[in-house]
Amino acid sequence: MLTVKRMKQADRAYVMPRVKSFYQSDAVTHAVPEKILQRSFEQAVSDNPLIEGCMLYRDDKHAGYAYLTHMYATEAGSCVMIEELFIEPELRGQGLGHAFFDWLFSAYPDAARFRLEVTPENSRRVRKRCWHPG
């Protein structure tokens, strides 16, 4: 079972090594300076309404993290972008990604769109089906 909780400053020691791993994976096609990664974490645990850090747990153990950003599209309305989704390597392929999207859709029922960008190099990690609420 997946549990999602709000990221806190105390989560830094867990999150930052995984952020660095994420940015060295084939999910990202360009280098990002360390100061930007640190700034993103600080914003994700702040009261900034545009970015939200999420901690993922399975059976009360760390399973990963996610960064979400919130925006507005004039033709659609409220949108949620999945900026980063990291699941522990040993837990991948066990349905946690699917469970995260189920949580996301229920947590933001008024969102008109959800967006996740995937690099061509990372496309094998995305199933051939389209996730959608309901």
C-alpha cells in the first residue's frame, strides 16, 4: 500500500541523494546545477503554492519522492505537473507508480489536466496506456 505525505525539511537527507540520482538517470537529458536542485527542495518544503514535495511510503518505509507544480491553462483550468517522480529501484515494477497516480487523481479532483514529460530515453518506463482520473 502506498502512502503519500507532505515533504518536510527533515526529509532532506533522504530526498537530496535521490534527486541527484534522478538527475543522473536517463529521465533527464541535461545537467542541472547543484544550487538549482537545492533551491527546488527548499521551495518544495516551503509555503510556495506553486510547488509541492511529496514523500512516498510503502509499509511505513521510504519508497520515493515526487515534486508537483501547480499551474493554470487558459483553455483547461487548473493543472498539476509531475516534475519528478522517483521510486526506489528495488520497488520499481511493483505498482507504486500506478498507485501514485491513483493518489494524485483523488488528491486533486478539480484538476483539469495532469502532465508528465518523459524523455525518449526514458519512455520504456511509461506503460503504453494513458492514465486518467476515474
